[in-house]
Amino acid sequence: MRNEKLPEDQSLVLFTDINGIAREGVYKKGSKAFVEALGDEGPEDTGNIYPEEDIVSWEYLEKKDKPNSDIMVIL
């Protein structure tokens, strides 16, 4: 992996595997793996889990659907 420093546990990341395919998902420190987000919150499929050693690069992603906690919506 080019970036030897790993993301924080449960971080939303964009990661690229050894085949050059970029994927969005979550880093799971306990599993030592990156898990691709498939849009389904069901049980994890082992086909979407990528060990740390199979990842060549990664970067943090910001959550898009979570409103800013500093903004209050008044209806």
C-alpha cells in the first residue's frame, strides 16, 4: 500500500485495490480489511471484503446524507 497509514476504524473511504479498481466503503480495523458499500445494510458478503494488503491507496470520504450538526432546521 502506498499510503502506509491506515484510516480510522469505521471510516468512510474511497479505496483502490491491486487491480486498479476504485471502490467506496468502510475501513474495519478489527477485520484488517476494507468493506465495499453495496447500498444494502444487510449482512456483509465476503465478496466485498478486501484485506489491507490488497489495497494500494485510499482517501477519506465525507458523508453526504448527514446534515451538518451545526445547522438547526426549524419547521
